[in-house]
Amino acid sequence: MKQNIIEIESIDVRYGRVQALNNVSLRVKQGEVVVVVGSNGAGKTTLLKTVVGLLKPAAGSIRFQGEKISGQPVHKVVKKRISLIPEGRMVFGDQTVLENLLLGAYWRRRNISSEELNLALDNCFARFPALKERRHQLAGTLSGGLQQMVAISRGLMSKPTLLLVDEPSLGLAPIVIEEVFRTIRELNEEGMTILLVEQMAMLALQIATRGYVLEHGSMVLEDAASELLKNSNVMESYLGRE
């Protein structure tokens, strides 16, 4: 049986007096795609920020491969091979595509050869050929779809064991959304473990192993993705389908 790669146990997260997450627990096994769905303001982004160390839980714990990581700073979490592809892409607009990708490998560059670094770049460009053509173009001048490809590639440059993906469909055209979700599925088929938060729940659950429903900062349901897709109450109440 595959082991849990990450275990989130009963975490609370607050912004001042506002409680954003309340007693939230979640697990992801090696090789899974686990999706967290919910409405705007449910706490999905807060959850990922807490995993990667941008926020500290007020209670509870997060363990990655058995080691407690909750409360550790971001740079230490990233070195454990957890990578976040943030909501809204957050590319460095005044840097080129190539420079953005190299920043993704920042912590590794002292420990790998130039050949390994170039191989990582080649892999990104093979996945997204359009980026190779634009590798010297400023990332801020790219379309939203190309910026999402930069964000995904930058995240992969750190060679993560666990990939956190936050609202990858946000602001993208339908044809680009299909490509992004196809890429997420391919990464999983190649062995990547993925924790995905997404409002387009139908698409997300179709590529997921399991899913969680997060509402008002609390987990209200967990099930196999296939079962959530068949659950009429869930579809109507949380996923926008009757």
C-alpha cells in the first residue's frame, strides 16, 4: 500500500481575528492527484499557503514524508521538494521566461551540474514548446496561458516530490484550460504527486484520485473523485451542477 506523502491534521489558520481554516485534515498518498474544491473564500488558497510555509497554523500539524514541516519557513519547505504553482501565476514580469525558470531552480543550482540544469530546462521546453521560442521574452508580456506554462515550468524546475497547484484555470480561455489540465494529468502519469485546488470542480475531479469539499474554512466531505462526481447533493450544493 502506498504511504501518505503529506498528512494535514486538524489545522487552524487565522488572519488576525478571522479564522480561515477550522480543524482541517487532509492526506495525500504517493502518486495521487487529490483535489480540494469549494467556493470563493472557502479557504483553498490558505490551505496551500499553509502547506508551503507562507502561513503558520495556529493549531494542528503538517507532516511531509513523516517529518513535521508546519511552521517551517518557505525556503526550508521548498528544499524538501514541495513546490507551489500559485493562484494568478505570479510570474516575474520584468524577467525573461528563461530567467523565471532558472529562479525556480534557485535552491538546486549549487548542487547540480550545468548539464543537469540544462536537461531540466530542455524538459520544460519539450513540455511547452512555445516557451522555448519565447525564452528571451519578458514574462510580463506573455498571454495568460503562456504565463501559466511559465508558472508550471518554474515549479517543476525545483524537481518537486509534491506539486501544489492553485486555481490553474483562473482567467484562461477554455482551450488553454484543457491544455493545463492535460499537463497536470500527464505529470501524474509520470509519477508526480499533486494536490490541486480548483473551482472548476468537474474538470478537476475527472483527473483526480480523491477529492475534498471545503466550505467556510472546514472540510465537509471526502470521497473518491468518481463518487463525488456521482453525488447529486455535492454537485448541486458545491460544484454548481444539478
